Amino acid sequence: MIKAILVFNNHGKPRLSKFYQYFNEDLQQQIIKETFQLVSKREDNVCNFLEGGSLIGGSDYKLIYRHYATLYFVFCVDSSESELGILDLIQVFVETLDKCFENVCELDLIFHVDKVHYILNELVMGGMVLETNMNEILNRIEEQNKLENKEAGISAAPARAVSAVKNMNIPQQIKDIKLPDLPQAIKDLKF
Amino acid sequence: MALKKVKGNIERMFDKNLTDLVRGIRNNKENEVKYISQCMEDIKQELRQDNLAVKSNAIAKLTYLQMLGYDISWAGFNIIEVMSSNKFTLKRIGYLAASQSFHCDSELLMLTTNMIRKELNSQNQFDAGLALTSLSCFISTDLARDLSQDILTLLSSTKPYIRKKAVLMMYKVFLKYPEALRPAFPKLKEKLEDPDPGVQSAAVNVVCELARKNPKNYLSLAPVFFKLMTTKTNNWMLIKIIKLFGALTPLEPRLGKKLIEPLTNLIHSTSAMSLLYECINTVIAVLISISSGMPNHAASIQLCVQKLRILIEDSDQNLKYLGLLAMSKILKTHPKSVQAHKDLILQCLEDKDESIRLRALDLLYGMVSKKNLMEIVKKLMLHMEKAEGTLYRDELLSKIIQICAQNNYHFITNFEWYVTVLVELAQMEFGSKQGHIIADQLIDVCVRVTAIRPFAVNEMSQVLDVYASSTQFTIMQDVLYASAWLCGEFVTELQKPESTLISMLKYKNLPQKIEIVFLQNILKLYARCLMLYEIAEDYDKIDGMYEVTQKKLRNSLKSPEIEVQERASTTLMMLEIVQEEIMKRKEQKGNLIDEHEDESDETKPTTKIDEEHTVAASLMVLFAGELNPVAPKAQKKVPVPEGLDLDDLIEEPSLDESSSSDSEYEQMGNLFYKSEQKPDRERYQPELTEEERVKIREARKHEQANNPHYLKGAAKRDNDNGSDNYQVEDIPIAELALPVQLKVLSKRSDKYLNLESGKSKKKKSKSKGKEKRKEKKVESSTDGEDDAPNVIVSQNIEIPEGATLSDSESSHDNMDDPHRALNIDLDLPSFEESLVGHPKLTDKDEKKKTKKHDKHDKKRIKDKKSAKKSPPQAEDLIINDLLLVDEVEQNQQDDSSHVKVQDEILVGDNEVQEKKKKKHSKKDKDEKEKRKHRHAGDGTADAGKDKSKKKTKKSKRKEGDKENTKSHSKNVGKLKMEFDTLVKTDDDYEEAHGISTPSKEFR
């Protein structure tokens, strides 16, 4: 079983956290922090396994991680998982991300953490490996994207327009403008 | 209406979406907290809107904030709202948030049941998939119970995508709702041969997880897995299967033998390292499980070790790590073959990777011999000087000590060396927190190895000297504790007690725990010095010593620690009394000298003080007697006084009392179990006849025998035939003449202890006559006890199976482990068919569920039929596969006969069942409630009745075949237990299943 999947950057900022066992938010943060400290002090050319996360796991659990450029992908697994198998799985995960985002980089994960979750959900479900065949995974993701696009249709047009506009590097102030009175004003209109 | 829509859209235009939130947080690095709290306010605003799109936007942002550590449970209701949307896009956001923030104790979950059911039955596979994925993260017992049927139907969905997810989901359902396992299992088994590789892989995955915790229930699937293993090429699945076999082989050695060949082939043929590694691992497990006797063993081990060597030599650190890991498994059973690779392992100690060094250290443990111990330890100590990181240093330290101390210091030929090493370690690692280990070792060695005492004590006094003369910490404080104690305890071995006393008096700033040891031992040293001076009649020195000592002690009187104060004042008072006495003697002596001044020299020797008459001697009486180590289990061996039968009921039972006494030894948890006492409980209390009581008692004993968590006495445990015919009178009971005399009863386990100690004694005396182990002198009333059990032994005292240390400690954890409840023998047809009417339900529930049950019934009947057929099929399969031709097959046959017999009970004995049902429904009413309070005791009572009923039935039946009846009664026993578990309430199912066969953990 996989107990948790964590992705954080070289500074320990979480980019994705998925716990398959319940921890409250504070504990989750502590786990991320501890895991980061354990993993980050290791050099790049050492092995990808380590024991001894005190918060997560126990004697039966291992942290298996891979370090890609600015990101750490850490899986916390018990002894029923094959160590090398999980390493492969991380590779599959990253390659899938790469396909979905076209040359994935940290920014993609930062801004589309929800999408990353959806992708991960096609690989792992409830702590168990769901699918390891990348084509299969990609197909499913594609189909679901289509479904979303279809739904979006016309109703999403304004939203899309807005987000397009927003992405056009408009100064921050405009974006942060709030129009609290507007809905009230509309409500007050009488017919 | 239209306006509302427009309004929503306009708002959305200006709402911040997730991207904006992320960007905002990045732009407000300095006051992130403030920015986020502002965003939270916005989100709360948005959640108040009616527009689901707005809400989902808010929820998406919340999900992001949750990752950053913000609690979003307050938005649970809104999340559910978004989940209920018709649009996949929005729903998806809701389900994601739910999977991230909900957990099985969320109260809101009950709101989701119907919604999720709707999704599960949706036409769109992604709707169902979404719900399944999310549900897997937060499923609760209630959800599992209510949805298990729906998920079960999904197993036969036409879409592999759904099947796959449903299969995995079933595992989560089992964990929360173990009762689902039995009805679902046949389907799950089918999925092992699903045409879709993904589904198949998922099913393998689930069965592996199940089997990992309760392997014996899945032995019958071995042929299926064997087939899969030899025909499939999906590495992922192969790894799982091979891992599963690793778990199964310890239970069925014949399986292991069959496995070796294909596994060896795989090892030779595969190019995938992950697969290769798992194959090696399983081969190792097989080899461990087969206790020698096969000639080609050596070859297999050799192959494994060779392959592992290749892995370890690989430049890939991962392979190196795994190689070492697997090597340590071989080490336990075949140390010789690993020892051949000592060079390689020592080399790994130099590795820059800490994980690898730690693994290598583990291996080192098995590498040492008498010859190379010193060399290896020296290397390790060199390492320690260089090593960085406290974790690793601590590990090194404890490993050094472990290596040396293993097997009662088996490998140590020179204890002077060892003491020196310990002192060196203490000086090297004075900052470490591992001091207590070293201190314990020092004390242990000195106490147990008499010959080393002079050396060790003087070494210790040096340590104290160094400590006294330097101003900085140069040694672990804990070691001072050991030194002070040893110097005091074995003061006669000290060369210069007075100087040691002076060093000890210079203590400063010690922790309380150590200071009190100092105080106590200062007194011991003082007594010794006093004795020496008295004999020498050097009263001036005594005075001087008294002055110094009492001055220091007066300082300690001011200590803030109460314990220190107390000891200091006691010591001080004692010194004063002694000093008074000394003064008297001094005067006397002065007088004597005056008197005899002119007399001849001949009389003088008579005034010479001998040891026994010194004042010091009376002080030393306080510390007289040898301290001996006590075996951790010694307490257990104190014989039970005559006339005390621990199994006897203290009072003749009304049922309630028996239950309370049951709960005492059955489940401590019961003490804390909130019993919902109903006022009219007494009314239902049935009168028990004497016969019934006997039955109850027997049943309870039987249960105790089967209950792995019941700590039995050793004598009882030894009685393999079960405790049914166990007679208290048969145990030899020694008289207990307390308080002075303590007779230690020899038990069977003692024999091993004696053997072992004898062995190790021999070995030691061979290796060096120097070390003698102290035997505990057992003061006993009888004379023939020369070979009284040696109680000191040993780190490796044999632990009775029910009473392993971990067991008693982690019993609480075990209770939490959901896998215990999944320990269900799946080969047996469900007994619940016959009992379906009886599950414990309140009347309301019963009404609600009758419909459902009817459905269940039909289904079960089907299942039953298939169960009837399936065993022979399984048999055929086995024969075809030529897998487990001999024993397993027989087992299967047995099984199938069980099944038939069982079916007869179920189908043929309808009458009896009717009767039973009636009886049950009568009894059930009153027992239901009682069970709540005392499931353990009552369960057994029931069991007894059931059993006896079965017995009478059985005698009516024509089968006289002994084998059959025997196995049958066994079956009934099992089924009875299952029945017991069935009627338990949900929250105590764990306890209930504790009764059934023990789940063994794997090494």
C-alpha cells in the first residue's frame, strides 16, 4: 500500500500532497516538512530509498523518492510494494505529467494542482496502484478532458474569456479589484 | 431568473479563480498569512452564493489551501453541494476536495451515501470512476456497509475501467466492513482471470494485500497464482504474485519446493531488475521456510548470493541497497554463505550513502566471529570518529554494542578489551544520548563476569578521576552512573579506595538520577576506607575523611531535588553515628595504650582489631549480599500457591459475575467499554443449571486455548493437547515459604535455558577460563536443587508464543488493525446462510433490512451451490497443474468433504435449524443485550451450547468416519466462531475475531 504521495520543491514548498490515510492538516504539514528535511539533505547520487520518517510510517514503511530538477516526488510505501516497482511508477507519473503538460515544469504543478491530482488518480487509487500502462492512462485523461470541454461549451465562454484576459499580464491591482457593491446594487434594482 | 444568471456570470468574471489565488500568494510572500485569510473571507462569500459554478471555484481554491495546511473541514457541506452537481467539471472539483479533506470519521459522510450510490450506477464510466476514486479516500464503516452491494455489482460492469476501480475499492470496503469479504470473494476470485490485464492486476493487488495479513486463508488460491505466474509477463503483476508467494510459503513448504524451479528460471531469464530482486527475495523466503534436507538447496542459496553480490557491486546505489537488504534476510538462516562476502560488506561501510551504510551495519552483526570481532569493532570505531550525523553515529554505537553483546558475549574472548572499548566509546561520544546503553553494558559485564571486576572497577575509578580533575564534560554522564555504582558495589576490588572516594566527592552539577547514585556509593566507599583505616588504627585519617565527606554531603543537602536531599541527609546521619562510635573507640584505644604502656609487647596483638569487630563492618552490613540480575520472566515462575486455582470462579456465577471475571482476563478493553445498561436486563437472566455451568467453563477454557491473546501460564501452554483435560491438581506445586525463600519451579522452557547456559558456559570456559558466569543462587527449601534453574540468563530468554514482548506491548495496535477482522476462512462456505435471520439488529433495522436480506438470501443460496461445486474444481486444477500434488490435494479433499458435510447441516438439517432458530430468537432477545456487555464470556457460553447441539446432531448422522467427524467438529468450531462474530456489533468485531485462529506475523 502507498500511504502518501508528496511532491515538493527544493525549498520544501508543497506542490502536491495526497494522503491515503487520514492525518489532520497540521500533521500533514509536519510530515511534509520532516520528509523534506530527510530527503533534501541527501546527495543526488545516493540511493532513492530511506527509512526513518518518524511521523509517517514506522518500521514497515519506506520513503521512495526521485528528484527531478526542482521537484522531489516522494512516495511513502509499506513492504508490500516493490521498491524498484515504485521507482518505475514515479517515472510513469512524471512522464505522464510531461505528456499532459507538454514539457512539464514546476510552474505547471503550481498552477494546475487540480489537474495533477486528476492525473494521479488515474495511476493510484486509495493507496493501491491502479494502472501502470501509460497509454491507457493518457487515454482516460484525454477522455475526461473531452468530457469537460463538452460541458464547458457556451456557458464557459465568458469564464474562458475572462481567464484569457487575466492571463494577459494585466497589472495586479485590476485583478484584485473587488466589486462588492455590484451584486447588492443589482439586487436593489426594482422592476 | 435571467438576471440572476447574468449576475452570476458577472461575478464570476471578477472572482479570483485558482490561478489568481496561486499567483496572489506568490506575489504576497511577505504577508502570505494575511493574504490567505483575506482570500478565505472571499471564499466564504462565494460559498454563500447560489451559483454552483461559483461555489466550485471556491472549493477548488480551498483544496489548494488545504495543501498549504489550512483546515477546510468547515466547508464540508459546501463540498458535498458541489459534489452533487450534474456537471462533470464541477463534480470533479467537489470529489477532489472531498478526497483531500474528508476522512472516515466525518459526520457529513452520511449525507453522501445516496449521492455516491447514484454516481456509482451512472451510465458514464467517468462519473462512477470519479466517485470510486474519491470514496476510496474517505470510506467509513457505514458507507462501506451501505455501498458494498453496489460496488459488488460494479465488479461485473462491462467497462474494464470501472471493474478495475471497483476491484480496488472492494479492498477498502473489506477493511471497513469485513462482513463483505465472504460474499464478495468468489467474484473477486473470478477477476483474477479477467480478460483485461488492468483488472487482473488490480485483483492480484487486492488479494495480495488481503493475503499479506492473513495468508493461510488464501493458500487455496496458490494454483491460480501459480498459473498466472507462469503464463503472464506483466512485470508489475508478477512482482505482486511473487511477493504473495513469499508470504504463503512459510505456511506450506511444499509450495515452496514447487516454486523454486520457476523462480530460478525467472531469475536467469528476466532482464527487469525489480522482478529479479523480488524473485530472489521469494526464493530466500522459500529457503527459510524449508528446513534443510533438500540437496540442491546449496545451489539455490549460492545462486541468490551470487546475484545479490552482483546487485551490491552495481554502481546503481538503489540496487546496492536492495542487495544488502536481501542479504540480511539470508543471513539469518545461512550465515555461512553471507560471510563469504565479508569484504564486500565492509566495503559498503565506506559508502557515502547513509542508507547503504546502515544496511551494511545490519549485516555486520552476523559476520563477526571470535577471531575477527576485535578487528571489526576497531574498524567501526575508526568509522565513528569520521562519521557525521548523530543518527548514524548513534546507530554505529548501538551496533557495536549489539555485535559484542550478542549471544551472551559469545564472541568476546577478552573482556578487558571490551571494557576498554566501552570506556573509549563513552569518551568519544560524550555528547550522545546513547550513554545509558554503555552504562548498562558496563554494569552487565561486571556483574556477570566476575573475573573482569578488578580490571573494570579500576578502569572505572580512573574514569571518575578524569571526571573529577577536568572541568569539562569529557564523558557521557550516564557512564558516570555506572562507574560510581561499580566502584561502590565492588569496592573490595579497588586498589586505592581512598583516592577514588576523593574523586567521587568532587562531583558537581550531576543530574539527580546520577547524584543519588554517587551519594549512595560514597557511603559504600567510605565504609571500605573506614575498615582499612580501622585495621591500620589510623584514626587521624578517619577524622580527615569524615571532615571532607560530611562537608560535601552538607552541600548536597541544599540540592533542590528532594531525592538527593533525602539521600544526603541519610548518609550524613549515618556518618555521624559511625563517627561517634569511632570517637569512642579512639578513646578506648587511647586508654588501653595508656594502661598497657608498661606491659610487654605480647599482649598487644590481642588489641589488634580484626575485620569483624570494626565499626566499619557494621556499616558494611548495610551493603552486604550480592546483587544478581533477575530474568525478565522470573516473576512468572513464582509458583502458584497451593489451593489457589486461577481458573476457578471466585464466586459461583450468576451470569453477570462470570462475565465480569471473564472480561478481566479476556479483554482489558472491556473495562472501558461503555455498557449501555438497560434497566430491565435482569428480567432476561436465564437460570443456569450445573451442567450448563460446566459447559460454559469448558467452552471458556477451550476458547482460551485458541485465543492467541490470552496469556497462559507456561505449564498450561506446554500441555499441547489443549487445556480441556487439564487438571490443576497435576501441576506440581511447590511450597512457597516466603518471604526469604523463593523456589523456582523448573518448567519445560527452563530446560532450554539450562541447556543454553550450560552450552555457553562450556564455550566460554573453552575460549578463556577467565570469564565465569555468575549463577544466581536460588535459595530454596529443598536440598536437591543444586542444579536449580539458572535465572540470570540471558538476552535471549525464550518467550512463550502468546507472550512475546511486542505482543503485550502492541496489543493495542493490534486492536486497531483492521486486518484482524479480515481473518476469515474463505474456503468454508458461509455459515451465515443459516443464520441470516439472526444478525444483530435492532428491531428498526430489522424492518428496514428484511427486504435486503431476502435478496441476500437468494444470492447466498446460489453462492452456496457454487461453493458445493467449486472444491472439486479446485482439486482438478491442482492435479492438472501438478502443483501441490500431495499434501495440498489431500487438504483440498478434506476441505471438500467439509463442505459437503457442512452443506448437509445447512440444507438437510432444516428441522434442527428451525428449532435452533426458534430457540435463538427466544434466546437472542435476551442474549443480544447481554452480549453487548460481555461478548467474550457469553460467546463462549453460546459456543458451548452450539457445539453440544452439533454433537448430538452429528451422532444422528450416519457418517462414522472418524477423520470426517474430527475435521467436521473442527469446522463447526470455526463456524461457530464466525457465527459469534456475525452477531457482534460493529465496534467490537475486532475483539470478536480475535477469537478465531491466530494470524501469524511473518518474518
